[in-house]
Amino acid sequence: MFPKLFQLGSFSVPSYGFLVAIAFLTALWLVSKFAKERGLDSEKVVNLGVYCALVGMLGAKVLMIALDSEFRKHPEEIFSLATLQSAGIFFGGFIAAMLFAVVYIRKQGLPVGATCDIFAPGLAIGHGIGRLGCLAAGCCWGRPTHLPWGVTFTSKDATTGVPLGIPLHPTQIYEALAEGLIFLVLVTMLKRKHKDGAVIGMYLVLYGLARFGVEFLRMHDSSNPLGGPFTLEQWIALALAIFGALLVLRKAKSTLPAPSAI
């Protein structure tokens, strides 16, 4: 764990915040690059990326507050500095940003499928870098493990509640590696001929399945209003994977030649 990048007196720069900033700038640079290559309005696309980041941060916190029973017991904590600094729940931010993106894209006259496609690789690599920030901060930790690559957190600066001195599954690294592989797949798809919307669909499939698997090794006490054998995050991951699969299949079907008349 390395929660602080550096500290000067009472001022410190959190490693998590620094890596999230790097993730955002990397994703935004990729989006701008792909937009120019495909003849899309890069200014509108970059603006969309900034707006989605802001909406995503809000959505992540809203879902976190909605699911955490502690906020219902102590509602004043909603407006605390700790809540403001918390990253929230990724899926809350992702879904909110996606809904906003569709509305913004249509309003700006951009092609929905093609615009979403150029965001997909940036989402993957940005999220992967962000998960390294989770590792540095000591959040989103895994279950105890005896495997040789288990990670043991020891920093007394930890404020996330991560267990100290116990080897844990490095679920942050698992997810970061998965996102790196997904990024390579998506970039390859984007460079090849494809139907608009197929790339973002593949992202939803691959990330949904990866997150579903990683959740089995995650340790968290978030509420599960849907019940059943899976966590809420797993249900959302499955729903996104299914939606992505339908999107990919629909695009693939539209490329098939029409049957000839007899």
C-alpha cells in the first residue's frame, strides 16, 4: 500500500487521486485520437468525455450512498469530507455516464454507435490504471488467501478499513490485467472493419464477464438488495454482459448478406 504519493508538511498528494487523473487524461487522449482518425468532431467528443467523468463521479457516489446502510443511520455523513473523497461504486458512475452520453451524443448530432466505440478502449485502459490506484490506496481488496502472490497491506495510513497484516487476493491487479487485455482486443477491433456499436458491445461483454469473475474473490460488505447467490455488482455485470452480447450479435447479424429470392 502506498496511499500518499508525497507529503510536504500538512499537504499530501494521494496516490489514488494521482493515478485516477492519469487514467482520465490517458482515456481522453485516446478518445481524441480515435475521433480525429474517424472524422468525428474531436471537440464535441472530448467535451463529452469531461461531462461523462463528472456525471460518473456523481453516479458512483449516489449508488454508494443508496446501498450503504451506514448513510441511512447517519445521513449527515453524506456531506462529509470522507464521502466527497470516496470514489463510490464504479457501476453507478458507469451507468449514469452511459445514459448521459446517449442523450448528449444525439443532441450534438454525433453518430451514437461510432462515438461509443471510440470511448471503449479508453474506458478499459483508464479503468485498469484506476484499479492500480485502488491497490495503492488499499480499497477494493480481496478475500484472504494463501497463494504466493497474495498482497499484505501494512500501512498505518490506511483509512479504507482494509485488513492489515493478512495476505489478500490482489483483486485490483486481477482487474487491471483483465482491463489491459480487453484494451488490446478493443483497439484491434477498432482498427479493423466493424459495424458501429460492435466495439462498445464487446467491451460490455468482456468487462462484464471479467468483473463477474473477480467479484467472487472480492471482500466487501455492501448490501445486496437483489438477493440470490451473487452480489449486486455481479448482477449488474451479468446484465451489462448480456446487453453487450445482444448488441454484438445484432451488429453481426446486420452484416450477413440478405437471402436471395428463389
